[in-house]
Amino acid sequence: MDSARLVEGSWRELPAAFRGSVALGLERRRYPRPLGLRVLARASHRRTRIQRGGTHMTYLTQILVPYELATRQLRIRDTYDWHQRVWQAFGGRGGAPRDFLTRVDQIDDAHRLLIVSATPASKPGWCPTDCFQTKPIPEAFFGHPRYRFSLLANPTKKIIDPDKSKVVRPDGRIDRNRNSRRVSLTRREDLLAWLNRKAEAGGFAVDLDKVRTIPRGREYFFKPGARGVHHAVEFQGVLQVTDATKFREAFVRGIGSAKAFGFGMLVLAPISLSD
């Protein structure tokens, strides 16, 4: 992708603090080819949740975590450790449900953590002051008809598990939620079908023939009493907004499963009419 063209039409639409540094400058270290997708521009410093017209604000936060800090001091080993650390930016919530998405990418000498949230993030105690930036996303950012996008996802489908006892609903159908398990999708045709379903539900359409599907390998995690694995796939392409309300909701809520583990965030770059 041409990173210079990606900047056009979006330079003044996201927080100034992110200009030139935020979002996806590079893929993960083992895939060092530049992506060029950026979240750029400027916004007001007001930290109110409501914009004119009663629209709830959405916040974008970037935390740069040097490798030495992540490994030696924070002891971050996997996606669950990142999940625990991110929660510390939303303390004092009294058991409120998660209302944020995360994504971690590797740059030259640090992990770059992006957070999209419905409430402002606070700098956690483990984060150096100069490594933390947060700003509200201007409402105008969501008014474009087309965007280039990158989505790091955990595409799965549910299948009936023969080892589980069948639970039948009153209408005679099998309760798939109680009799199924998730399996990862790996074939390109299955991945594109999955993305198409999510796009339709999320108020946008994609040109599937031009979408890149990039396997990112397995992400193992360990937490007290359990362990697991997610199969990471990155989708890159261009989307067309078909329903602005659903699209905004999809951006805030995320796409697919394992959103608490760093999956599901739509990283967007508006496409100007001249592109």
C-alpha cells in the first residue's frame, strides 16, 4: 500500500498527539513490510463523553511499551497478560463490563498498544508519562463513505461437539450454544465468507477479491486454571459504509471473538474522494 496516499484526507481528523506515530506503521516484527495505515490528526482536548446531538464519544489511546519494560518489569508473556495490564487503565469501575478494544503491534524497539474505548483511559502506574497518549475521536471521522482497513481477528465458527450431551430447545432444535465448540477458520474461502458475514452485520461491505488475508500464527495464553490458543489472521482491504449507525457500533464493539485478548479492532484510514 502507498502510505503517502493513505494520509490524504485523514491528516486533520484524529488526535494531534498521534500524528505520524499512531496505529499501524509496521506489521509484527516477523512481517516487517510497512503497512502505512495510520490513525492521524487532531481533536479537541475535552474529555466529555457526549458530543453535540447526544452522541457518545469514543476514545483512542496509544501506549508505547519498550521491550525491556514489557519483559523484565511487567513480565508480559501472552495476550492474557496484556489484557490484565490494560484493565489497569480503567480502574475503579466496580465490576463494570469491558467497554474497550485493544491491539498490540511491534515497532522498532517497543510494543505499540492501541485502545479504543467508550470511556477515557487513565495512565496506568506501570506506564511512563511520555509513552501515554489519549484523545477523543472526532465525530467527523465516522462520516466518510470509504476507508482502508486492517483487522486483526480470531475467525471461528461453531460446530456441534459430539462429546457433549445434546440440549434440545422447546421448538425441537438443538441448542448450538450448549452443544457446540469453536473451531478456527484457516482456508481463504472460509475466512472471506466469515469477513463478509461480519461486514453485513457491521454496516459495511468489502470487495472480497481484493482483501488480503495474512496468517499471524497462534497466540497462546495462560491464566489461572485455564489455558488456550487463538489463531490470528489479519485482513487488509477497502470497505464501503452501508449503514452508518451499524458501522459506528461495529467500530466500538469490535469484530469477531476473543476481543478481550487483542482481537477485533478495526484500524481505519479514510479515503478521500480524490483517491
